[in-house]
Amino acid sequence: MNLEEQFPLRYWINLGRRSERRAETEWRLLKAGITAERFPAVDARFVRKTRGYESAGRYALALTQRLAIRKAMLAGAESVLILEDDVVFHPEILERIAELELPDDWGIFYLGCAHHKRPWPAAAGIVRTPYALDTHAFAVRAPYYRRVISALDASKPQNRLKTHARASDWYLADLHGEIPTYACYPNLAWQAVVTSDLTGGTYSNYTKTGEQQASSGELIGLQAKMWGGSRWRAPVAALRPHREPKLGLLFLTRQDVNHPGIWREFLDDAGDGVRAFAHVKDREHAGLLHEYRIDEWHETKWGDISLVLAMLALLRAAMADGTLTHFAFVSESCVPIRPWTEIRRRLMIDGRSMMDMVASGSEVSSPHRERLEQVKDLPERAMRVHSQWSLLNREAAECIVEHDFTERFASIMAPDEHYFGTVLALRGFDEGSRMQNVAPTWVRWTKDARIAHPEEYLSTNLPLISKLAASPSFFARKFPAASDIGRWGLHRNEISGLATPAPWMAM
């Protein structure tokens, strides 16, 4: 649909004394390519009676919304879109809107909202919502003007009996069971983090990418249902045809890799099949990784959300190359234990993501459960524990980067062991059919004084190499710079290519 044709009258609400908000909103509208008329808001300072609302500010907003809808009604407009001056738009909102088709029976429509009862799929990128809050971007159709105006009058007898919060979005939500109400999913508009004229506090009900923060459990599995549960894909994007596997290697390291010679040979052999991207803590000592460094950089700390931020930065940088189909996180102590030809063949046969993961339930250990219980509004069924060294296909990567949940994970220990799997679960990614629960990177954990840590291998032997060869993994860790792992040539295509015979050839 075309936004301006679908909503021929478009208002954005703004207090006359909030000139800074006016400038910000005008800039956001200009960037989004949306034209709208400023509608002066009623100033709560001049409100003497709240007429059933919990505060003068709440009443002033509701009165402004009623006046805007009444003006649309008097103008004979088929519909009206009402925006608040704290609205933020998806960077591709007009392109996304153009791919949507609003059902013919619609009466109320949200460009973005917070669902407090579970919605259900209605069309590509659109859900039918039984109860949703927030009025930063909503539209009303002409046949329902009078009903909405009446519902926003909290002083009416039928509205005085309501027991919910005395705010206009709650009264509007009461109509969703009566008036056909739809919303974009995922959100294409949401609230900025600003100081509210209503509460005086600085907050937003949404993450930086528009995901609702409260009651998010209502959305678990929704995306899978919208697309038949067969696969994840970004909203209304066309299914991609099968493509030749191409791998993005995402190096998250302190300095250079421990074995640059092995990695250089691996990359040279792979040719165009593999591209490297690097986030190096010490950028002055990146070594081999210097030419692969990405622009975005975070000061990383062990067990901190900064690791997730760096991993997301790597993922976004690699996804900019539309030819890459898979993305593997590796550390400086990792080495490839398969040649690219074998990895490519495996990905051709089974292109699912690889993540050794423990799902919610009794299998999640107490320390991990205690961490995840600190994440706001996280249902138990979405809790996941996994290694940070995972391999994601493009579908899973798109699912993860679509929305930013990092604020919710910022206060817990080692969020890198939870973030990606938990976000996939929250977004409804079909783990059963789209995920291999195997480790793409082999590691052996040992315990010392009850603390588990990955074992290092300075000296390697045939039993260890046999275990690596028998594993389903593509990479392995932890090999310090002095390790002799390179003498086995596991990353090479042919044994005959070795400078010296492989150790087992002399047996």
C-alpha cells in the first residue's frame, strides 16, 4: 500500500512550547519521506479538570487526539494517521509499507504498538491485535471516527467503570475487540527515548530497533506462525533461491590470531568462498587481521555485554555482503580443522545454523538460570545457554539483528553465552527445523576448583587429532601460539600439499 493514499490526512501532535521536539520530528519525517501536518497539542498547564483521566497530561493528550479525529471527520477524510512527536520510524518504512496490504475491514491500524494480548497473523507483515497499547503512530478509518471519539471521552458513564489505567491508549485498546484492529509486525514506528510530557521521566517502551520491552512473551513464536513455521525470513522479503555457500569468518580477538599461517592458507585456499571480518581489542597489534578490521569498535571486557555488541557489529558488517550465506564466530585461539572444500560440501548438504545449545528446563544449570532470571520480561521457555562461537545462516542472522535486545541483557554475567539463542527463541525462530544443535567449534572443558575453563593444547597427539576428525565441528580451540597443531595440516585440502609428511603417515 501507499502510505499517503491509504491515509490521506496525516497529523503529528506537538506542544507549542516544545520547539526542540518540533525540530526533531520534522527532521525524522523528512528523513522517512513522510509528509504530515503539525497539529497543536492541548497544553496540560491550562487544564483545570481531568474529566476521568489520571492526570491533566493524560487528559490533554486524549483531548488532542479527539480534536484531530473530529477535524478529519469534518473534512470528510477517508482515514487519518495520527503521530506523536516522540515517534521514530524504521529506516526503510516506506519500502516496508509498500509491501503491505491492509485488510479491507480495518478500522484501527498501528504502525507500531506494544501487544499486551497475543496477536495473530493477518497478512504479510500485518497482525490482528486484540489488545495493544501506545498511540505514537495509529490510524482510524472514517466509519469509526465517532466511536473512537466517544471511547476517548473518559467522563462518559460507560468509561467510568473501567478499571485499567486512565490513559487514552488503554481506552483505545478497549475497542480492539469491537473494531477490526491491525498492526505492523515487526513495528515500523516506535517511541524515542525522550523526556515524557506526561510522566516527566525519560524512557521508552521499546528497544532501539522497535521491539516492545514489556509483555514480549506474547510474541514468542509469532513470526514462525506468520510464515507457516517452515523457515524464518525478514518481514515480507521474498524467499531466497538456493545459493552456493559462502562463509563470513567473524574474528573476535584480543590481538592477532595465534596461528596466522594456518588462517592465511585456509583463506587462500577458499578464495572467494570465504571473507574475513575482525573486531580486535588491541587494534595496534592486529597482525594478519589488520586488513579485515571493521569500522565499528567496542571496548570489550570479559563476561560483559560489550562482547555481544562487538559480535553484533561483526555480524552487521558481514551481512552487508549479500553474497554471504553463513557467518561463523571464531577467536584468536581457534584453528580450522576442515579444509574449505569439506566445509562447503557440508553446508551444501545441510545449511542450517549450528549452535550447541541447552534449552529452558531442568537442563539449564542454576548459575545460568539465575543470570537469565535477571533479564526483564524473559519467559522461562525462551531461556537458552550456548557457546558464543556459533555458526549462523543468513536467516538466523536476519532474525537476530532485526531488533536490539542488548539493553535487557546488559546487567547479566556472560551475556554472550545467552544472547543469540535467547533472541532466536524470543523471535519465534523454528529451532527444530532450522538449527543443528551441534558445536561448530570443538573445545574440551575442564574444571579447576569448581571453575570450568577450556583446555589449552601446546602439544598435540594422534588421539586428540582423531577426536577432532570424528567431531562434526569445522573449527577447534584452544591452541596457543606455541602449539604444534599446524603440523597435522587439518585445514589443507590434500595431504600431498604438506611441506613435510603428516605425522600419521610415518606410522
